Amino acid sequence: MALTEEQYHLLDWYAQEQGKTVSSLLRESPEQTLIAALERRRRQSALRRLTGQHPPTADWEEIERELQEIRRLDPSAVV
């Protein structure tokens, strides 16, 4: 697998955060490790935007689309 330098640095940062090596992450199922973790972070970021001190700048329709996307990706999510 060929990675760009930016991709490698991102994986290296994530591997260190998880106490693993880049090669072990690449051997594991991408769905279980990288994609799931990144989706979880995306949902957390959306939640922080929704619950932050400042109201979101998005209009209601955009917020509703984001919430529907979160529910689609994780039906057990409480949003």
C-alpha cells in the first residue's frame, strides 16, 4: 500500500494515540479501526458544534441533514 507523506503522518499520529504501530493499523480491518474512528470523531465534532456556546452558523436544514447522516451511520446514536 502506497501512502502519501500526509497520510503516513496522520496514521502515525493515530497509531501513537492508540499505542500501536502504523503497520498494525494497516493489518487490521480498515472498517474497524480507521473508518469507524474517523466517523466517531466526525460525529463528536458535529455534536460539539451543536452544543457549543455559540450557535451554529448553519441553517436548520443543514443541521437536520447532519443529524440524519449521524443517525444513518449509527442508528444507536442519541442525537
